[in-house]
Amino acid sequence: MLLVTGGAGYIGTHVVRALGGAGHDVVVVDDLSDGHPELLPDGIPVEVGTVLDTDFMMDVLDMYRVDCVVHLAGRKAVDESITRPSFYYRQNVLGMQSVLAAMVRLDVRRIVFSSSAAVYGAVADDTVAEDAPTAPRSPYGRTKLICEWLLRDIAAVEGISWSALRYFNVAGAGGRDLADHGVHNLVPRVFQAIDLGEEPTVFGDTYDTPDGTCIRDYIHVSDLAAAHARVVDAVAAVPMSAIYNVGCGRGASVLDVMRAAREASGVPFQWRIAEPRPGDPARVVADTHLIRDELGWTAVHDLGDIVGSAWEAWSAARGGTGAELSVGAR
């Protein structure tokens, strides 16, 4: 049995579906602060609670005879982490410590951890590999790096097989019922502005990039979910301690995303330029050779697929078809 923490969230629901499709039995733990358990497949048990409660986590591990944890639960917004660092350290770092403590006490020896490309910080090269220096520029990135350290150190002593997946920019939808409504994510922020007839905000246009806006590696959430299924099988097959980038290996600027959103929505919106946000590096694009060479995984969707699927799901969530303009759009 697999336990997926945060399994009722945007990424979690996709991961749970992918794991079920790969033949795994899954139980979900989620505090439902952002989760939507109604989007999970029928028959998936959901235990409501926080990963910060170690006794609760032990009860779930024991009740379902869990033998592997996929740890997705945590907070993930760079800008929010800058204004609420204490909250982020508690949720992310102490949450990881609690999960590992429960695992050790119940003799669960496999885990896949949701990390982030934010651990790298500013990147000098065109792409960043897993052995690049880590210098996160935000409390969020630092919490993810500390969690990796915790995992590595405790796993070495306790004999835990583990992998940490450094996500790049996750977007898109694996179905019309699986829209991302995250207020901190670029694509849904753009769609929300379209619906309100407002101009989406671009934070900074003077970066050292071809069009002056930040470049990121956008990965379709379905590709990310498929990577989890592949890595879960790997940590079960042989003892491992591995970090993998999970991205497309291609960069897209913020303005590329704006143009893709125009095409997907059919709305000829304009955008406004604001000051750069603290903690945003100019360019972060994944080198994905390691996960491809060792596990045979590679992303299959491009930016058009990502934004197009996201728009279809967004439209379905507000009762549309994805083809019509929203009432307030211009």
C-alpha cells in the first residue's frame, strides 16, 4: 500500500491517478486546506489530518500497512514564503521530520519526496543538473533543501530507500475535472485575470533573457505524475538514494506563456509589467538526462499542450467549454 500525503491537492490528485493506473493501492492523507477529495478515484481512502501530527501519521501507516510514502504535502509559494517564513519552516521542515519519524517507528523504509528546482537559486548555465550548487533564494527553496538534507541523513542511518524529485514549473491538467486553481501559480493567475477582464501581471521585464522576462521549465502535471509512478517502482526494486530533476529540459519565458494563453483562450488580452519579485532568478531550466538515462522517463508534452489542457479544465470548472470567451474578458 502506498501513502500519498497531500494527495487531494492539484498535483496529488494527478499522482494518485497515475499510481492507481500503474496498479498500486493508495491511501491519501490530506488536511484539506487546499485539497479536493471528490476529484480522487472512487475507492481511494482519505484520512483527514496533518503530517505534523506524528501519532496520526503512525496510525495511518499502521492501519493500512503502508510500505512506501509519497510525500507531497507542504506549502509551495515563493512570494508567500518571504512574508511568512516561520509558517513555511514549520509546515515543510517539521512536516518532513514528522513523516520520517513515523516511518522509522513503523519500519516503513521507502519514500519519494516532492522537492523543488527552487533549491538551485540563480543558475549560471543554460540548464541545471542535479549536481549543481544549491543556493536557494527564498525561504520556500531553503525549506525544500533542508528537507532533502533531513531525508538523506535519516535514510543513511535507518536504511531507507529514497528519491527526491526536484519539480520545475508544474502546470496543465490531466482531465477537464483537474484544473489548477492555485493563486500562486502563473497559468491560473493568467486565466483568473482573463475572466475578470484584467491585465495579467508580468513581474519584471529587464532580466538577462531574450525578452527580458523570467525563463522557466514548464512541465505538464501528467508527465510529473508519470515520473512518480516510475520512481516509486525504482525505490521498491533496489535500495537507492537519488535526486532527479523532473522537467521538460526546455525553457519558456513568461511572455511565451502569455502568448500560449492567448492562443488557448482566444482572448487577445494585454499584460502589465510590474517590479520583479524578490527571490525570482532569471532562468531555471532542467537538465533531465539523469532520470531519462537511469529510469527511462522523459516528458512528452510541450508548452502548447500544457496551457491548452489547463484552459480546457479551467473553462470546465466555471461551466464553459473552453471555446467561448468569459463574460469579463476583452
